[in-house]
Amino acid sequence: MALGHGKLSDVRPLQDDLPFGVRIGGLTLEILEDPAIRREIDDLFIEHGMIVFEGVENSDAMQLALSNCFGPLKEHPVKSVARVDSSRMPGVVEIAARPDNGGIVEIGGKQLTHWLPWHFDHCYNDELNRAGVLRAMEIVEEGGITGFMDGIALYNQFPKDLLARIEGKDIVYTLSTQYDQLKFARPEGYRMVKPKPTSREFTEQADAMPRSIHPAVWTRPTGEKCLHVSQYMAEGVLGDETPEGDALLDEVCRTIAGLAGKCSYHHKWKPTDMVIWDNTRMLHAVSGSNPTDTRIMYRTTIKGDYGLGRWDNRTRTGKVLESA
């Protein structure tokens, strides 16, 4: 079923049984010079939440041209995150899994590197980003699949009794990337094999940062309600960091993972793909890959916040900060 309108000729549903996402084909650098085309792409993004661009040139220029359809780039808030050469790709980060570089877990008897649970980017910050544009530089044959879950579909599918208990709550997050710091909805058969290498710069920044606060449910300007809870880096329910509050958040995170079959899309990468997702609407996850394989992705980060995040008055280490 074609969805094309305006000047775009190749627009299709992401997947026929999903209420979100589109695929766009046939884009070139020359086509993207047209302001009307860029506006049309952005309109589709606002409506559908994510776009898979298929058959595009795998180049720095194309990634930047696509990213610029959606707004200015934002610098990553964590100083120690690996950057791509800023003379070529300003503000672009490298997400790399290389043999024996750590971050290896065992889940269900299988060892995986760069596994990530359901999350939204920059949850540990008061300001989110509008979107990310991801491109595969080096892919793996097995694993390395990126999942995307729509928060609007998730809200509509969520058990009403559990939704009533979490709606109106705020969730506290902290910058904590080590998998053993994952507090909620750990997978069955989980075991840490080799921690991620952690620089002194990262540890100092993480220890000094205040915790962030984001709503579990928020209403988009277009009226839809969105369930938006990150399992990764979650600390607890604001004002209820108790065994009861933790049990509620754990149940929410497990229910999110359990609804993946109804609300999510899982992308197997090709070198000619680029993907953008709405970070204020979607959650995403990574299946992980064989620790002996190399997987390298480049991501641009698009500036634009929903304005609902804020800082807590405590840091990750429990230090109480003075009020601003």
C-alpha cells in the first residue's frame, strides 16, 4: 500500500500490521535539495514517528542531508562518548562494538555484546533530543538488530489497571551505563560477563550530574497520549523510591517488554539503510551480537525537546544539591 503524497513517489508502511512508521525509497542528495521534499519528509515523521530510508547512499553527506530535514544537530551531553571526526561530521557519535571491548552479558545462556534494553536516549538529562538518525558502517551477520517501540501504540495496548497506577507518575533516571546497574526487568538468565570499560572522565561526570526526572506518560501536541518509560538507567518512581514503588516500575518495564510483539518493529540492517525515530515518542532496544564480531554505527542527534524533563536535587551518588 503506497502512502506517497506531494512530491515523494515511494512512501510505504513500515509494516502492514503496525500503526506507526513509514519507509521512503528513492532519495538522493539532489532530491533533498528541494525544500518542499524536506518539509514533506518532516511531516511524515511527525505523523508516523519513525522512517526507514531505503536504498540511500551510505555517506557522511547523505546522513547529514537527511538529518537536516528535521532540525539542527545537537552535541551529545556525555563528553566521553566517541565522536566521529568533527571536520567531517560535526556532532556525530560512533556506536561501536568491537571484539573484547567489554559490555558482554549472558542472557539465556548466550553471550552478547552491545545488548541494550528498551530505553529512550538522554533519559539521564533534563533535556531530551527530538530524534536520532542511525546508519550502519559495519554490520554483523547474526544479531545486531535494533528494535523500535511506539509509545502511542504502547499506551493504547497497556493493561488499563497498570496504566492507571503509572499514569501521572514521574520516573527518576541517572547516568549509569553498566548493565549490572540495571534495576528493573532484568531478563531471565541474565549474567554479567565483562563490564564496559569506563573512563575516569565518564565516572566524574556521572557522579556530579543530578538525577533527571521525566513523566511516565505525556500528551503530544497532536493530542495522543504516549507511554514513555526507559528501563535502562531508571532509578525509581519519584516520591516512591520504596520496595512498593520499585515493584510497580518493575511491573511496568516487564509489561513493556512483553508487549513488544504488538507495538514494535525490529530492523535488520543493510548498508543502504538509514533510520530516524522520534525520541520523545519511541523506545528502542538492541538485540546484541556475538562478542567476537565488529558492529559500527554512526548516529546524528537532532535538537528539539518536549520541555517536560527536569533535574532532581540529588546526584547519582546521593549528594544533595543546593536549589537553583
